[in-house]
Amino acid sequence: MRSISRFPVTLTFRRSTGYRFGSSGIPSPLFAGVELVAIDEVSVRIYSVEKTIADCFKYRNKIGLDIAIEALRTYQNVLRSRTARS
């Protein structure tokens, strides 16, 4: 098969850099925003509001973008009402 182009094609690749979370003191993204709380001597993971909203946007195709936006707006209203009381 003949090449259509008159110029030879050269490919160059850059070496990619990988990052490893959790091994050098950096918290794993999986556990960021998670607290372990003991309830009746049982360890329970409690997720922060910020992590919950981030997960809503991460899984927006599964739960719906309207749910993610509603969660964000509700959180904004809660923050505004807290600052108004102060």
C-alpha cells in the first residue's frame, strides 16, 4: 500500500509521570473527607458534606445532574444562613 503523504511520519513520545497517593504522607483521594467515628464500639465512616457533593458530581451520569446541582445549591444556602446568623 502506498503512502498518500509526501512527508514521512515521525512519532515522538514523552515519558509520562506517575503519581502514587498515600505512600508518602499524601492522603488517598478515596479517604479524603472521611472520618472514622466509633458508635457503640463499631467503627463507622462518616463522609463530609464537601465529599458528598464532590461524589454527586463524580456520579452525575448515574444519579442525574439535577441531583448534583440541587445538592450544591442546598449546601450554598446552608453556608449563607450560617454566615447570616454570625
